[in-house]
Amino acid sequence: MTIAASRGIRATLLGATAALALAAGAGAQTLTLGVGAPITSIDPHYHNLSPNNAMAEHIFERLVAVDDKARQIPGLAESWRAVDDTTWEFKLRPGVKFHNGSDFTAEDVAFTLTRAPNVPNSPSGFGIYTRAVAEVQVVDPTTVRIKTRSVYPLLPTDLAQVAVLDRETHQNAATEDFNSGKVAFGTGPYRFVRYAPGDRVELERNDNHWGPRQPWERVNYRMIVNDAARTAALLAGDVDFIDQVPTTDVARLRRDQRVAISEIVGLRIIYLHMDRSRTDATPFITGPNGEALAKNPLEDVRVRRALSLAIDRKAIVERVMEGAAIPAGQFLPPGTYSHVPGLEAPGFDADSAKRLLAEAGFPNGLRITLHGPSDRYVNDGRIIQAIGQMWTRIGIRTAVEPMPWTNFIARAGRQEFSVFLVGWGSTTGEASSPLRSLVATFSREKGYGASNRGRYSNKDLDALLERALATVDDEAREKLLQDATRLAMEDVGIIPLHIQKNVWATRSGFVHTPRVDELTRAMDVAPAR
């Protein structure tokens, strides 16, 4: 079987117009992006987080790249093929150099696959994408063969998530060395200049890049987590382009001739995790009068179903998200590989929710504290406020505690919460990504459950997933992934809420190609012709 790889502020608007004219004429101007989520590291193997991954794509590259529709295309590998059931061969792009002048070779691929799953203190690592690898064979400088532990058809899909590093430069490098810029060298279209945590990353064009020449000489990647400030910066000309356009501003911006909107239904699901790490009391749930509970009520599927049925997803989509999402009953939107036809978003049913609570032994309800970030996902703070009100109406008296993402994610990773909101972008475009990361039983050895912060576990689901990952036939594998998805949803391993639409806005004079994986990249912005 052969698989070819088919698959910084301007003072006046006049100044901004002049700068844009310069860009269009000379092709050498600074592009300033305003992004809504903070970047936590420049180390591309430290934290598997969409904002980090988007930034990493400017500096670093992968063997297999992914286009705007999440389809595989050549990256640092020009082609790949299955040699036998457990061997993949990748032919590497010749003549590629790292930013420090080192040659890119097969040795760097072997080193990368060793480093990626072993970065110290990683809050959500990349081991999930390398666990299938049993051995890496360097055939010659531009050929590498990768042996898998068993039949594993998803290896190219997984390697599309792992940035390739330079063995010579990075073998003893710490995450701090990337953040300081000491070793922030990749093969990507932009070079690292400076990282100011919480503020910006500055980049400059890599004129020696093997791919198409980028139109931007410099890129300022500014982190503007406040929604109103991000829109204001766009309209003032302080930035050229923003992501996570506030839903409250979309209609107004559509009418503004100075602005262009680009959007697409994405691959990010917003959902609730529930504490399954404890069978005894969970810290933020009590009886209706605040009395301690001996057992964790979330262990009862009837309670989990009640929580889900008490959420009016349609109301959240229409009133909170203002149409910038679709209600979700599973991980992926229609039209994607391994989406389950007919598995719809649960309808709002307060009576059934109350009945299920009573059957589970809580006829008078519960008290819950619902946690979530306030600055990571579109309208995240407003979403948990809305859910808190919905739950309170059915007898679950809910307190809501939004907090900054950096604080929230560290606590969630330590299983400190009982119920909490989070999101997952399925950048592979298929269900093995969320299944392995979010609901597979947590296992450092297998790399499963890396983002399973609720510690949900279901042996039947694990077995289906294992079978799917070893099934070569695409149709048969899809059915197994669909079965695993259906089981996870029926057992309420998570509570799906909605799938975001990805919405960006540019000033006039720019064009942007929207991506289903929601990554915000300078490479997708060009001067209008």
C-alpha cells in the first residue's frame, strides 16, 4: 500500500493606510495579530494546547502538514507509505535547514520521537502521538522507517501533531531555553525574535524557508485576552487581524466596511468534565443543605444524565454564543470522519432531570460549584453562568467560579474540581483524538487520557478504541470509533455542550483563509489583491 502525501501601535488611521499600501506594494511589512488566548510556552512539545500549537507552526514544522480542512499534505516529509503491517517509510524533504543553519535529516526525526513524550512537567503532553512507535530506523539522511508496536494506520495522522526538532541543538534543551529564545530554532517560515509572556511573540520571516515566500517581513503575535480590547484594537488599527471575534461584535463588524469577517464551523467541542477520580466525597458537591456526602454522586450515571438534560444547549447557542456555535451531542460536527449519524445533542428536559436525581437518591437536589476559565474559550465565563442558572432551576443549587486560564488549567490538571468547563480541538479531524485524550482511561504508559482531567474510565470503551487504532480498513475503523463515541456519550463520560464556529476579523486590505482546526497563523493572512 502506498500513501503519497496528498492528504507597537499606529497613531492614526492615515498611518495604518500608509502601512497597508507599503505592504501591498513592497510585500515587506509587519503583520500584527491580536489573539484571544495566551501562549504558555515556545517549546512545541511542552503543552498540547491550540494557542501554543498555532504559534509553534510559525517556527517549527511537522513531517505531515494539515491544510485548512484538516486534510494531510506534505510537510517535512514529501511522501510516506506503509512498507508492511508495522513499518512506515517517510521520504524527507532534502535541503531543509534549521534556523541556526543545521541540516534537517532523519536523525532529527528519531530524536524528536524520543523527546516529545518526555518533556518534564508537561501539563498535557504529546506522548499520545508517539506511543505506537516501537523503533525508528535511520535508513539514510532523507529516509526514515518507523516501526510500530502493532498494526497502526494512524501514524501519519499522529505525526502531523508533533513538531520536529534539531537533535544537535535540542537534545539537552529545557523548556526554559525555548522561552528565552536560546534554542527557539525550527525549520518553519518564521524565526523567533522575542517572547514576552502574557503580551506578545515577535517573529521575522525566514528567507531561507523551503516553502512559498511569506508576504510579511515581521509578525507581532499579540495576546489580547479581553474581548472588548481585542475588537477595539482592530478598529483603531493597532492590530490588523483578530481571532475569537466576540459574538457580541460579529453583527456590527459585518456592517463595517473597514472590516472583513472569515468563519467556518470548527472542530472544537466545549464540554463539561466531571470528577471521577474519587469514589468518596468530591470537593465541590454537597447535599441540598450543604451537608457532606459520603460518596461522589457523579459516580451515578443518573446524576450525570440529569446534569446533561438540565442544560438548554439551544438557548446557549442562540443567546450566549449568538449563533457562533452548533449544539453538540458528540465530539465532532457533521461531515467529519467518524461523526456518528443520529447522535444528536440532548434536548432540554427539566422533568426528566428531576426524576433522575430522585431515582439516584437526591429528590431535594444537590449543591455544586461549577468551575471554568474566564479568558480561554469564546464566552466561557458567560456559558458557565448560564449553566449555573439552568441547574439551579431544577434543584441543583449552583455557584459559579470563573478564573484566569493559567490558574484554572493547573488546578484542573490536579483534579481539584468536581465539575468544570473545558474545550478540545480535534486537530486530526477524526474521533480517535478526543477519545484517546478525553475519555480513555488515564495511562502514562500508553499516553492515553492526557487531558482526561476528570479521570473517567470505561474498560469497554478502551477496548473499542484499541481495536479501532489497530484496524487498517478505514470503513471498519470508522465504525469502531463511532461505537466508542456512542458509548462515551451514553455513559456521559463528558457532557458535550456545543461545537464552536471559528470566527476571525481582518481590516480591509487583507484576506484570510479560515481553518477548521481554529489555528491562528500569519501564513493564512495575505494582502488583498
